[in-house]
Amino acid sequence: MAVSSEGVWIVDAEGKRYLDASGGAVVVNLGHGRAEIARAVAEQLGKLSYAHPTMFTSPPVEDLATALSVHTPGDLNRFYFMTSGSEANETALKLARQIHQARGEHDRSVLISRWRSYHGLTMGALAAAGRPAFRVPFMPMLHDAVHIPPPYCLRCSYGLEHPSCGLRCALALDETIQNLGPKVVSAFLVEPVSGATLAAWPPPEGYLQLVREICSRHGVLLIFDEVMTGMGRTGDWFAGCRYGVTPDIMTLGKGLTGGYLALSAVAVTQEHYAAVEQGLGAFSHGGTYSHHPVGCAAGLAAVRILEQEKLVERAEAMGRFLGQQLREHLADSPFVGDVRGVGLLWGVELVADKKTLRPFARSEKVAERLWQHLFEQGVILYKAVGLAGVDGDALVVSPPFIINQEQITLVAAAIKEAISEVL
Ligand code: PLP
């Protein structure tokens, strides 16, 4: 039972301290116990606790949109606020359909996404998800997505190598769009850096640029799911910026308030939003807790902390140190097949055979066992399973941006110790 938290630490009912090196579910970007956010939330609750989103906007909603638009790339400067990452992705899918409808392209309904992906717990987001464990229990979907292989070079679906592969996995998008027929596809939904499902896997060089070009050529909207990667996690404000690629729609969640309140957002370009306004009058969507003034006050306070304490820059610097430490501590381990990441989002892929990269079988529960051992030692990580289909395990290291070098070294050493104890 967790009873208190401060900085990078969570304390349980027995007084035991845990180093939160996963930031919960890759959420706690600013660290725990921020008095500034508590104050902003309390002040907002005292001023205006709720106003229905179809009747009013409010200062925190407008101010958060303005604050975010300073950092979002291109003209991605119109926002819609919801409460969870799942809802943000649902909102993005509906928005994409309405953008096409507003332009008279009523047949554009198909969503393309990637295998081994996760986009949320609701039915539309699950249709986009590419991990069988998430999908199969809910088949048939209301409207399933069409899936293409991810750019997971370590276990390439085509058995090729980058860059001689010519980015075959991105060309699969072009092929799929053409096979489905002209003006049938609505959007391609993708995480620019794969978070939980591929354990912090960055895109190979040129991948995002190529999918951007393919989408633009076919009039398909490119949606970046930055629920996990946004708000500085990858060492840039948004992962797309890191690779110089701007999507048509971007979703945010998790780090938007750093875990202090439930808030998510969809950002869309001014140009697409204007098309919806012109063609349909307005975006047809709305929930009881859309544009919540208190959630947005927490989000605004979080953005100000990122800016004032230069925490995005810190995520980049500490991330480099974390990568170095993980590699130094784990390079010789016979059970570590790969260490990769960007910013403060790193993955340690565990393998049964280092030479062939043969993954551990799911039944061995390797990530779970390591996670449990580390938890008992007071270090919290995030686990990823099913990287090679049903098999394949990894640990994700994604601490708050305020973590220091001493704590990073402690985490890397703890993983090393756990692997030698458990495996
Ligand atoms: N998208 C990605 C990439 C995620 O990692 C998650 C959650 O882990 C979601 C969407 C769903 O967000 P939420 O759990 O807030 O609904």
C-alpha cells in the first residue's frame, strides 16, 4: 500500500522506500509531491471547479492550449482536452473521419496501425492495437484496423537489415493503402518511438519521414500517438520533433500533468481544424469531463515546471547518462540482447541466447520475475512482454526527469544484480 511520495521516491505503509524508476506507467515526468501543482489545482477548485464544455471555455483551458502551442511543431495548435490516453486516441480517430467528411471524402474510414502496438483500452483504440493478447479476447472488433509490421529492426518481419532493406516496413504502408483502394483510408496511427510494446524502440533512420511522405501523397492523415513519448519524455518536447516530422494529429496524455490529474489532449493542425469548421460547423464530439478546468490547471502548472526547470533538456542529458550506465552494467550479461532508447525512455531486451537473440518463452515469465525481484529490492521498473509475438521480454526504464546520476547508477546496478540473481 503506497501512502506517500516525494521526488523519485514512493513510500509504502511499512515505511519502505521505492525508487520509482518507471515513473508509474511512464507518467511521473516531474517527480512526486510538487507543491506548485497542488497549489494550482487547489486554487482552480476554489475559482471554477466545473463548467460544461459545450457551454463554456475557461482560462486554464485557453492558457494550456496557448502554452502547448509554443512547443508543438508546425501549425499543430488546436487542442481538444479529454481525460485519458485511450480517449485521446478515440477522439483522434473520430476527428480524422470528420476532417475527411468535411472535405467530402466520405469513404475514408479505414484505419491503418502497426502490429505490436498499444493505443488504449477502449474498443476503437484496441482495434488499432497490434498485440494479440490485447486484441483477441475482444474480437471481432466494431471496426478493425488494418495492421502493418512495425520498424522493429532487431526482429525484422521481412528478415532484412537496415538500411539495405530500403525501409520495407514503411513501404508496406504505401502498398496497403493502394491495395485498399483510393480514398478509402482515413489515417495511419503510430507511436513515433514505440513505448511499452517494443520497449523504447526508436524508429530507424528515415522511417518517419517516409511514412509522412506516403501519407501526404495519398491524402491519409498521419496521427502520432505521443501519449507516452510526449511532454519531454524522449528529450524533445515531442518525439516527432526529434525526427523532424510533423503529424496531422497528435495525441497526448500521461506526462501532460505528470500524473497529478487525469488529462489528455488531441492536437490538430490549424488547416485541418479550419476544414472541419468550414465543412461541418464544428467537431462533433464531447464528454462530461472534456476541457476540465481543474485538469487543465494541473496541465498548465506542469508545462510551466518543464519550462522553468528546463526539464526537457535535463531528460536528454540524464537520458544519455542512463543509456551509458545501462550499457556499462549490462553489456556483458548473457541474457541482455539489446539496450536502446532516447531521452529518459530506455529498454533492456532480455534473451535466452545472446548470439541468436532467441527470446525467452512467455511461460518463463522472465520480465515478471525480474520485476518482482527489483520491486522487493525497492526499485520499480516497467515491464514489456510479447516483443517477439507471444514471447520476448524487456524491462523499461523511464524515471522522472529530476532523477540524478547517483540514482541512475543505482538503478543500472540493481538491474545487473537482479539478472544475475534471478536468471
Ligand atoms: N497510447 C500509448 C502509447 C500508451 O502507452 C497508452 C497507455 O499506456 C495509451 C495510449 C492509453 O492511455 P491511458 O492508459 O491513459 O488510457
